[in-house]
Amino acid sequence: MTLDTLLDIVLRLVALLLFITVTVLALTYLERKVLARIQQRVGPMRTGPLGLLQPIADALKLLVKEDLMPAKVDRLLFWMAPLVVFVPAFVIWVTIPFTRDLVVRNLDMGIFFIVAVSGLSSAGMVMAGLSSGNKYALLGAARAAAQLISYELPVVFAILAVVMIAGSLDLREIVLKQNVTPYIVVQPVGFLLFVMAGLAELGRTPFDIPSAESELMGGPMIEYSGMHWAMFFLAEYANTFALAALATLLYLGGWEGPVLPALLGPVGNVLWFLIKCYLVIMLIFWVRSAMPRLRVDQLLSLAWKGLLSLSFANLFLTAFYRYMGWPDVVMLVVSLALAAGALYVMARRRRATAAHPSVRLVTREELAR
Amino acid sequence: MIGALKGLVTTLKTTLRRPVTAQYPQEHMPLQPRYMGFPGLIWDDKVNESACTGCMACARICPTECITVSMKDNPLFKEGKSPRRKTVDHYKLDIANCIVCGLCVEVCNFDAIVMTDQHERGGPSRGGLVIDIDTLHEWGTGYVKRMRAQGIEPTTGSPPWERPGYKPPQAASAGAAPSEPKAQGAATEAKGEAQSK
Amino acid sequence: MTTDARPQSTPQTIEMMVNMGPQHPSTHGVFRMVLQVDGERVTGMESVIGYLHRGTEKLAEGEMYRQVITLFDRLDYLANFNNEHTFVMVTEKLMGVKPPERAEFIRVILLELNRIASHLMYYAAFGADTGVFGTTFMYGFRERERIQAVFEAVSGARMMHNFMRVGGVKNDLPANFDAMMGDLMPVLERGVRECDDLLTTNEIFLERTQGIGVISAADAVNLGLSGPNLRACGVPYDVRRAEPYSIYDKLDFDVPVGARGDCFDRYLVRMEEMRQSLRILKQAMKGLPAGPVMATNVPKGLRPPKGEAFVCTENPRGEFGVYVISDGKDRPYRLKIRGPSFVNLMSLPTMMRNAYIADAVVILASIDIVLGDVDR
């Protein structure tokens, strides 16, 4: 390991760290603004022009806030839990390629590394809840653990289907193979599965029972304040961006796009990557504004009964299609048929449980009788 | 799934509309003409004295007892310049207690008090929330001037139908039969009749 | 040799007390619920009230009838006109005064607008409790603000109006009222439709509310439940139809009745009531007669003769009743308020049988209590 390579790695890491921090801050601002516009209001406007300094104000506030550690906590676990949640969120960014050559360190098993490392943050949640010495935190942590574990499988199966089609675990390869058709066309069901299960992994609406448990009691993060809490918060946004980046790379064609690379070279590629990422992020925010929250048991039954079976079916069909060597169009048709089948099953269940119409209008004559 | 998509489409539609926020304090939501803010006293310009005679009708009706009034003999009456025998001496209104119900305006026999449009009157001290008579006159006269400049006659004690020039409103639609006012006091049964359920 | 290798019989569990204290984010006022939970299931429930008690009934004994109207505004603070109206009706009954036709129509217009505003607030809070972040709040309040602008134009205040009087109303409608309502009605219709689109068919919302908090019709009647909660159980009882007051017997509207008595039916009944209120508004606006707005035989100093009277009306929350005993003086001798939210709260333990903790919030939101009514 020469000094040059060491310096190279350090520079790349520092650049990545800066990029992620800035992006996370921007995401906090963007979320508030986008949600505000959806709700026909304006969001932050006072801190700086158009509220652009709001994330800085938030960061400063969290820095100077008192970092309480209650008396009865398990001190080591309590102190470490935010780190265990936070570090994997950053580590997975090491192998995410922004363009062909813009990556800190590309691995042949990029996807495998990402899935493995991001599973570690579930342990951090449980650590946070267990060490807090608070029965509500314990309950919240138990639920968070159940949720995070249940939704790993659909995510992994959706990714496996893509890997099967691309034939490689290397993220760069997967993007390069999408130069004809992005995989969302071939795997629409897989994309939906990936996004839905990914949302649940993040703990975002409509699966945000652990973190919005604060409506009821407070999730595993109830006893945290100040910089410790900020780490949880940042980890969530870094993970959100990672989910969007993965969705872009696996399904939307990564950094390829029509006009910009020709005009601006590699910068055009980075721009396309970012544009697609932000489109997925807008989708995530949009879903947050319009959906109620699922209860924990409904959440788990959705994972194990709904998403898992769907992802199994998707994987099986993909395997079959690869084995037979059919053209892409067949996969698209089959996927759509699968989606239609799933919708039909859901509609059947809905009609069975909901008696229509349950509210009738009683006129004056009927009442007189 | 379809229902959830419907919700998503609805939120998309509202995204494209103008936000309904009025950025206070730069923008202020418009006040309706009848808006009831804190009360203010009226100054009689013709005689150059307060229209209030200190009769304490407002203080008696106030549900929160936030008005303190006292009256004195009117020096202008002795000189023959004013028809009011008494005039107000001290008048204090505690806006920390005032519930802006408008009852004081209704009972005033002299049309001397009016609900102004004062509403942003927070202050750093409780004592500062007790408004003295001069400020009340400022509020009142300012309000009357502002309203008259817009062509609106501010509502004071006597109800509109007792004031000169009152035109009763027409029926809402032309098709409705012109209903003569129902016989007033239709219920003139014995006052002592107790109607219990 | 024993082959009994079974594990220990069921492990010991302790029931936990979960306190949803007077301040919680899914707040409907200062209300404290102490839940006894066994894991996830609620096994017992105790409600603690009184945080908003202001002694309205006692205060009323020391205030003249005209001043008592201001107290009534503040009881159920989401349905101010309904409260004022009930009290004014009781006093009119005691004094034998009948308000003129135009006053009755104005009253009904304001009452129904208030009903829509109250149900919009219900929609806002209910959506927020099922987990929609803020969107339902904005949708509900957007329309509510427009209704409150109309209230301000008519009575001078957005909430605490002090507008109804014994014998009529305080003032006539403003000159631009027709124009304002003409602008408002389509906006309200569109608003109600949007609120509907967002939640009613949403599968997640249906999962959260269907079959939750079920109460049978028999239980509901026994517990004294009233209003949309009762109608959601299948009992078609609406005070406006059962014991018509004001001009409701001349107006054409239907009463929405549910079937299963769960949270979803309560929600649907209220959404449908908003549409029926819009219907009533149209009829009232069209049929608004000319004439005075105040009866002429009302003395300035209100001194009802000795006697007692009771009137109940259909509040957006249920049956709101006022019972007044007068001893001939200008202040009531005794004033008793039958607050619908207070009685509706009694049905919470029945509804929360076998609910999850997360459902407890949704059930509390679905019965639509206002603490001003509960605590008075």
C-alpha cells in the first residue's frame, strides 16, 4: 500500500463524506418543502431566503443541545447504538458508483456487500431500545426489529431477480447491461417490490410505526437527544438516499441518459444519476404525504403473506425466463400479468371484507315508518 | 392499491395549486368589515367631548367584568354647550380579560362604544394590557374614520333596524313568495306558562 | 424414567399501564387515557377528565341570560352556533317567544355551516391519527378557514360568535352574503370530494378502520351514545328528524345510517353528513325570506317566568341538551348541560375491547370528542 493509494482512498472517502452530508442536509430541507407544497402550504421560509438555511439551523441546534444519558441505561450500548445505526448507512456508499469511474471502491460483489452491511443497522435499533431502560422503547425496538427483519427478504429477492437478469453482482455491470432497456421495463413488479420493501426497511410512511410510534409512546429513540439523536436522523436520510441510488442503478438505468452526457461528458452522467435519484426520492416523499400508517401486525402480514409470495413468484418467473432465453418483451408481459394477478387477489380480499355499501341514506319517509 | 393511487393523484392535484399560506407579518389575512376586535370609545366631534357619559351599562353587562367606569358632572353641560349632563371620568378596559363578545356595544345607550379592528395587542407586561381612556378614544375614532373611508358605517349600539334609513333585505330568490313578516309576538300566551318537556 | 420434557407452562406476563397523558400529539383536547395492556392487547381502560373544567354551569347561575350565551360558545368550541342555538331555544321556550322566519333560516344556515366545519376538523384529526402526515389537516383546515371567513363576515368573529339572541339573531346577514355563499358552496363541494378521494378508498385506511372499535346498536343505545356514532351502528336516530326544531321539518335531507358501528362507518357517516348539510344549505339559501331578524316582543331585560324547560338539538357530536330552571329573576337558577361528548366517552371501554394499542388512538379519534363539552 503506497502513500499514493492511501492518499487516494482518503481523498475519496472525504469527498464521499462531504457529499453525503450535504445531500442529507439538502434532503431534510427538500422533504419539508415538497411535503408543504403537496399540502398547499409553503414550508420553511424564514431561515434564510426561501428557508434555505433551515438545515443548517437544524444541525446547529442539534449540536448544541444537551445530550442526556438517563441514569438507568446500559451506558456502553446506549452510547454505541447510534453509531451502529449510522455507520452502515455511510459504509454502503463506498461501493455505490455514480458513473463508470466515479466510485470510491467498486467491488465485484457490490450488491452483496450493500445488503449485508445495511442489515447491521437493525441491530442498532434493537440496541437502542434495549439499553434505554424504558418499557416503551423496548416495545418499539421489538416492533422495529420484527419489521426490519421481515422486509429484508422481499428486498433481497427483488435484487436477486435483477442480478439474475444481469448475471453479475457488480453494480457497474448491472448498469452497463441496461444500455438497451432499463430493468424497470423488464421487472416492473420487482421495482415496486423493491421500493415498498425498501420503504419499510427505512421505517418511512406507510411503514413508520417504529419512528412515529412517538405519536403513541415513542420508538426506540425515545431517550435520545442532541447529537445522538441527530445520528439516527442522519442515518435515516442517508439510507433513503441509498435506497434511491440503488433503485436508480438496479432499475432505472443508472447514469445513462440521452442528451446530457453528449453535452457535458461525465458530468452529464452524474447529473442523470442525480436526477433519477431525486425522482425516486420525490416518489418516496409523495407516498409519505398521502398514506396512513399500517399497524404492526398488518405490516408483518403484508411482508410475509403479500410481498414475500410476490417476490418468490417474481424470482421464479425470472429464473424461468432466463432459462428459456426468451426476449425481454415476454418478461414484461409476464410481469404485468403477475401484477394484475396480485391486484385481483387484493381486490377479491377487499370485497370479501368490505360490505358495500355500509352507509345508506335514510329518507324522511323511512324514518316516519 | 387503486384506492391508494387515488390518494396519490389527489395530492398531486393540490401540489399544482397556489399555497394558501399568508406569510404573516408581511401578509395579513383580510379582515371582514364586521370583524370584532377590542372595543374603542367614540368622540363626539360636534361638541368636542366623549360620547360616553359613564353610565356603566357596558360595565354591568360585561361577562368578564373587564370594564371599569366612573362618571362626573359634565362641565360643558353647565355652560350649555352639550346635551349630556354627565360625562365619563375614568374608563379602563382590561383586554387581558375581554372576550370580544360585543355585548358592551349592544347595550350602550349613547352609541359611544364600538368594536374596533384592534387585535394584535400583545405586550410584555400585564399592566400594559389595561387600556386607558385616551387610547380607547384613539382606537374608536381611528376605526370609525377607517370604516367610513371604505363606505361602511360601523355597528354601534342600536340594532340596524332601529337606525334611520334602514332598508330591510329582499328575499333571496325572485321565485319565493314575498312573505310578509310573520305576526310579531305570535306567542303571546300567558307569561307564566311554564313549558316543560 | 420420565420423558416429560415439556417446557415450563406459559411464562409469566405482567400487564403494563400505558398512559396517554393529557398532552399527546394525537390530541383531541386535554384528555388522559390510562390503558392496561397485555403485550399488544388492551385489557382495560380508564379515562381521566376534568382538565378543561371551567365551571360553566355554576358561572351561568351568576350571569344574566344575555351573558350566558357567551359561555355557551365556549362549550363545544367546534360547534359554537349549535350550542348558542340550544340555549337560546330553551330561553325562548321559557319566555314563549318565537323568532321570525328569516331569523330561523339564518340560524339554520349558520348551524349547517358549523356542522360542516366541525366535521372537517374531525376529518383533519382522524386522518392525522391514522398516520397521514399533515395532509388531511391541511385539506380540512383549508375549507374550514373559508367557512370561518363567512362566519366572520356575518357575526364578527371566527369562532366565539355570540350571535344568536333570544328572539332571533343579533344582526342581519351582510349585503354580500349571497355572493360569498355562491363562491363558497362549489369550493366546499370540491373540498369534501377531495377529502373523500384521499382517504375513503385508501386500502391502508380501510385496514386501519374497518372492524376496529365495533359497538353494537344495543350497547350504543344502552350507553347513551348519540349523533353520528349512534347512526353508524345502524340506529337511524337524528334529533332533527325525531323531534324537529327550528325549520328542519320543512327541509329535505336524508340521514346517513351505517351498518357495523366500526370506525370506518363513523367516518363515512360524517362524510355523508357533510354532503347532506350542503344540501340543506342550498335549500335554506334559496328559501331565505325577507323580514325582520328579531322578534319584537322580547324585552330588553330578559326575565323568563318561573319554570323549567329542556331542549335538545343535534350537535355535530350528538345530542346536546340544555335544561334551565328559572325562578323569575334575570339569571338562571340552575343550568344543566347534557354534553354529547361526555356521554359518548362512556362507550370507549366497550369499543376498546381487544383492541391493539395503535387502535386505541384511532378509536378515540373516531368518536370525535371535544373536551370543552366533556368537562364544561
